[in-house]
Amino acid sequence: MLKDKNENRIEFDGQLFKQLMKNDKRTAESIKKEIAEKAHVSDSAVNNWQYGYNFPADIETVEIIAQVLDIDSRILIKQIPQKQDLPSNKDDEESYTDDSGNMQDNVFFQNTPKEEELYPQLSWDEIRSYFKRKPFLRYHIERILLLLFNYHFSFIEKINIFYLGKDGDESLRKCLSLIVSQAIINSQNDMKAFRKGDWQIAVAQRKILNNKMSFLEVNKGFLVAYLNGVIGFEIKNINIVELFWGLSELTPELWNELEWVLNEIEKARLEKLFPIHDLKNAIKFKSLNAIEAANYVTRAIPAIISSNSVVERKTRANELLKYGENSGIKYFFNNNMKTLSDTSIFELHTSFVSAAGCPIVMNDNSYRGDINLKERLETYAYENNVPIIYLKEA
């Protein structure tokens, strides 16, 4: 339970936090990043605070959030007095001294909702009723629970709860209840997924989205289930084509959600596929230059993980092949054009595992502009003695 400096029980107002970020001129992602850096937590932790999945651990963290948002920290908290301490009328309400020394009514004691009223706890029947209307969510719920709560939802549990009508574990009920109640509350806010705007921006958004999904091999149905069933966007079947290939701009709210969930999926897959000891070892990483490579190895593995078009992929593939010919290097999988195409994270992992001391040859070191991916792979390469050759420095 969160407590203030006087050991009084308080609650963090996640809904207000979310609204304040929307009203800020900065992007939600930049605000989250600044808070994460100053509070020494992950970006996903900040996102979970925003949506009420959990809350800051101490009042100092709340003060850091308030500092980043340039507000009084008292705005972000709700005090929870004991029932006997609740004021019976306005004259009995407690007060506090503001920064200028003036006595003010303590707004935190007015209309303070009970803890259980903030996020209604639903029964198993209510949870099943919601999931019955959300087949996409029901199909992908295992991955969503793992993503949001690190809860491993087994196939047997799924069958028992959703198809046989049996109740599950209490901790699971709380997780599912929070997902459903948050989605219902958010859907009542009538959040828009699309807006009229510049079609070129819309095309650029779809290109970024689809490239990231392709690299991570993320199922489109999973994203629709997450946006619709968890966040509360009203994305009907007729809107699915618009979401991934349309010419309407995605709203900032939708774009932030897509960015967050894809980043979280990437982090989870990088941790699983490329385990490392210390990310700081990325600083020690050193790529091979052409001269070192020619004297070092006769065989290598080509990989392209940064491309924007079919033409560019072909150009980069040709550059890799030409480099191999000029350097006397023969590539593994030379005839497998999939390896010389836009590599997925799983194909990239296969290349690193298959390397066995042979270099991975990449066209450049841009890594799609993904700093986290670059640091993770270069750390993994350093710790596992996998040389990497960059033809170009971005």
C-alpha cells in the first residue's frame, strides 16, 4: 500500500496521470521515458501505472512523476482515511497549508472513492460474459496475460474457465477482472482509433507498424484483441483493414498504445532469444572492418535487419553479395534469399546461433533505428564471441 511521508494511506490517481499526459505538449513516449530514467524503472512500469495495472511503490516516485509533469504531487494522490475519520460535513473537513502559507480545503478527502470502487472486481460469470463477446481476446488471452502480468495461463485453465464454466485461481480472477473493468471504463470514453489527416502520414504510420510487426512476427489478430478487448478501442471487423492498410491517420492515443505493446513484445523476445549478463558490455563491442574480416574468416552469414522497401532490400542484398565476392568470403545460406531479405527476430537469432564463431555480415549498423535492439545484439555478440561486420556506419 502506498503511504505518504506521514505514513497515511494514499492512492495514486492513474486516470488523472493518463489525462495529464494527454494534455501535455510533449509525446506520451517522451514523458514516460523521462519518468522511467529519473525513477530508475522500466518504461513498461510507467505504462502500467498509467493504466492502473499497478502503482508507484513510494511517495518519492510520485514526486518524481509530478516534477516531470510540472505539477504539485498532491494532485496525483488520493488519501484513504479510516471510516471513523471521514468528515461528516464540510466544516469538519481537514485542511492543509499550500506553498504560499494559506489554509486550503483538503480536496483529497472529498468524494474519495473506496478502494474497490476504483477498479471493480468482477465475478467469474461477469468475466466469462465479457470474453464471450470478445472471441479475439479469448483466443489471444494467454499472450496478453503474460505481457501485462507475467502470468502463465495454461491451456487447461483456459478450457476450464471459458468452455467448461469452472472458476479459476483467485489471482487469475483479479488479473482478468482488471483487464475487463479497465476496458469497459476506457470504452465509455469513446476513444477514437482514426482521424482525418494527411494520407502521407497515414502511409508512413502503416509502414512503421507493419515493418515492426513483420520483424517481431506479431499476429495482427493479437493486436486487434489487445486494442479492442484490453484498451477499449472500438475496432470492428470492418475497421481491421483500415488499421493496417488504411489512409486515415491513427490517433495519438492509438499510436502510443501500438508503440508500447510492440516495444514490450520486442523486449520479451530479446530477453528470451538473446540472453545477456550486462547491457553495459555493449560499450565493449567492436565490429570487424573489411581488412580484419578478410584475414579472419572465409565463411560468414549475411543478415539484413533494416530496410524500407523491396528495392532497398534488393540493393542491400546485392551489396552483401558483392562484398563477399571482393573479400573472398563465402556466405552460409547463400542461395536462401529469405536470409537476404528483411530478417525477422527469429531468423536473426538462428543466424547468431548458427554462426559458431563466424561473422554476421550486416549492411549497416542502424538496426531500424532501434537503440534497444542494437545494444542487446552487440552485447550478446560481445559476450558470446560472435563477430559482426558492418559494411556501413549509420
